[in-house]
Amino acid sequence: MTRLLGSLLLMAAAGATTLGAAPAPAHAAATPLDRVVPAPASVTPGGSPYRITRGTRVRVDASGSGSASGSGEVRRIAEYLTGVLRPSTGYRLPITDHGTGGIRLRLAEGPFGAEGYRLHSGSAGITLTASAPAGLFHGVQTLRQLLPAAVEKRTVQPGPWTVAGGTVEDRPRYGYRGAMLDVSRHFFGVAQVKRYIDQLALYKINELHLHLSDDQGWRIAVDSWPRLAPYGGSTEVGGGPGGYYTKADYREIVRYAAARYVEVVPEIDMPGHTNAALASYPELNCDGTAPPLYTGTDVGFSSLCVPKQVTYDFVDDVIRELAALTPGRYLHIGGDEAHSTSHADYVTFMNRVQPIVTKYGKTVIGWHQLTGATPVPGALAQYWGLDGTSAAEKAQVAKAAQHGTGLILSPADRVYLDMKYSKDTKLGLDWAGLVSVKRSYDWDPGSYLPGAPESAVKGVEAPLWSETLTTSADIEYMAFPRLAGAAELGWSPAATHDWDTYKVRLAAQGPRWDALGIGYFRSPEVPWQG
Ligand code: ACM
């Protein structure tokens, strides 16, 4: 008998006794409602479980409180959910706007905020309620984790598909829960970025920061400066072919991300980290001479020419085109490691460029060195220091935060996903130290930076720099399991923070990653099953 036929027979046997909403058999221990990453705000277990069967329907409200477009979005979320469930269950799972029971997705007023949801599971069905589609989408991610890990496989599995009874009420601690992918040091194509977006969505991450330019490559087409991408993007670290996103590619990434409630945050790193641009256009250099393309891993050797007007014409054109391509709120202008720019020039440059970003309707984000210039009102500073960062530098960032600059926390010795886990990790770097899974998780964003008010903290972002990474497998090995911890720091209430319970919830992700083909680091700190 083939394996496929075997599982079809198993399914048929299961289905024959479970049409409708039959109670789950005693042997089917459902995942406890609180075994979810990120930890939900509140979990109330109890009541009968729900079992998805071949008779289950996915119900979307025909009217409800949702607008016409809201209900279209609810249907798209239902299609996303059935896209996960159909291949592994083998069930039809029709989407319908009438009937009772089943899995119901519903928009309604409630204490959910822009991204929260309630999931109620009982013998009659599962109801996901949210006041905005993003909340339903996040609730769907929770539902995935409450089903057996085999639900993530793309071939029919035996089941049963039981969800424990009870209620999850959930909403995020922070509105900004990000991951950054460095597509400059090594280029990653659209399909690879989409794969990462799918992985971010699993953990309710809602911002994808794309590091689109650096010394080693310019990765986004700019019509008004046409050599940037085809020439400036023609190589990468180690001398490989590099690459870039056409505008259509970038729009496709934005669209794919938006369908998963992820906002794309594009970064053009300036005034340092600009060799690819300087190599593409001699006039951007103070001496009028273009340097060669660069494929090494040094930092801090390049600078746009701050005194030249053409520099600001260039920046205006790039930001105008990128802002027009980007529906999201933010545009990141880098500002880190400008070691070849004098302090005075740095301040001049950052203070002149920020208004260009606001002129094109975007909110400025900069690496935290931006606080050494004058952050414009509303700007966010992304802190990437470490324990050893000088008190003066920390105080400068804290002072800006006291004066209204919002903070995104990306401490390098906590959530830089490219840091090695241990000295034996083959990929990655170690300039910020070794970052174990526990170390990555065990800190509190709200009280992290001395002197910075908790209210200034807008969220957490886990950057992944790609000097040593060339494939999706490389990305995943460095990101998992630490990405899940960063996601939890961004989403879960501080009161849920506890390594000993986290590591058990994290261990339960292992079989899911196996099912999804994610090759993760099996840290000895985590009690993996099997
Ligand atoms: C950085 O790691 N240079 C932001």
C-alpha cells in the first residue's frame, strides 16, 4: 500500500465517525490553549474541544459590522486559513456566509484594538472575533498552533484535528514588531523574501525592514538614477552576481506582505554604507571619481559627499521614488557607522535629509546614531547597541527618547539574528558576542535602555545581516528559534515573560518547523520533543 493511500484510508476511517461536531476521542490530547508563541495576553481553558472534520465549514460574516471591503478581507483571510488546512487535512472546508458551527471569522466591536482578537473554541465550533482584519489574521496564526504540527504539512495527514476548548483573548504589547533582512550583503530574490514573510506572519510580526542598500549592493530600481541597480547591484559579498528588485518585484513583495498584515519598511542607508551608489555615479563623490564595486565585509569607509548639492538631488529622487512605491508609513534612512563622515557633516546631512522623507509623506526611521543629529518630530530611532555600548551613547539615545523620539529596540547582543549561537555555529558573526536562545529572549524591552521612558518604546525588531548568509536555509538556521523570541518580546505582556515556560512553548514549535521545512538550530537550552 502506498503511504498516500494509507493516509487516505486513515482519514476515511476518522471521517466516518466524526461527521458533524463529534467530541474528540479521549486519546487525542489537544495542544493546551496556552502552548502558543508569542504567549497570548489571556487564556481561559475549559469546555469541550472542537474537532475539524470533513464536514467543517469556514464561515465569514455576510454583513456583521464589517464594511463591504472588510468582509472581502475576511473572506481572503478565510482563504488563507483554508490554504493552510486543506492540504494536510484533505478536507474541502468550504467557505460560506451562512449556517452555524464550524470555524467562524467575525469582525465586531470589542476590546481588541487594531490587531487583537478573541478565539473561542467549544464543541459547536471555533469563533475568531476581531475589530479589524489584522486581528483575525493573527488569530488564525494562533489557531494553527493549536492544531497538531502535522497541519503544516502539504500532503494529507491522518489527524484528528482537535482544538482544545476555551477562550484566548489577545492583543499586542507593541505596535511595531519587526524583522530586518539585509538583501544588500547578499541578495535574496522575491521568492526567498516571500518565504521569510510567511515565517514572520506565523509569529505575528508585522514589519519587514528591507536593508536595500549598502557598500556591497544597491537592490532597488530607481528610474531617475538608472545605473544604481543594474551596476550598483551587480555584485555582493564574496563577488557573486548580486541582483536587485525591479519596481514590479518590490510591489509584489509589498503586496504579498500586506496580505499577511506585514508592512514593508525600506531602508536606504546613508551617508555611510554607500559604496554601491558612489561606484555607480562619480558625481556623488567629493573628488568626482567613482570607486570600484566592493565585495568585502568592512564597514565605515564610504560617505556621500555632504557639501555637494547633487547629493541632495540624488537623495530627493531616491526617496521620492521609494516613497511612491511604498504604501507603508516608514522610510528608514540608516545613519549608522558613518565613520568616514565628520560629525559636523553627519549632522548637516541627517538634518537635511529627514525633511525630504517627511515631504514625501513618510515617517523617518534611523539607526540610533540619528540621535546625534536632530531627529525630526515623529522620527523613530532604532537602537542597536549592546551591553558594552558607552554610557554616553546610551544617554544620548535616552535623552532623545525623553524628548519624544520613539525607539525600536534591536540590541545587537540580544536580537541580531546573525550573531553566532555558540562558538561552534558555522554561520554568522560574533562581534556583539555569542547570542544563545535564552540570552536572546531574556530581556525586557520596556525597561531595557536606562533613562528611556517605557512610553517611548514602540517595539522590537530582529535584524538579520547577511555577510555570511547566502540561502534561505542559512536565513532560517540563524532566525529560528531566536526570531520567535523576538516576536514574543514584541507581542506578549511583560507578565507572561518566563524562560522556563517559554522554552516549553518554544520546543512545541520544533515539529511545526520540521513540517514547514525550516531547518532550525536545535539549541541544547530547549527541551525539544523527539
Ligand atoms: C548596524 O548594525 N550597523 C546597524
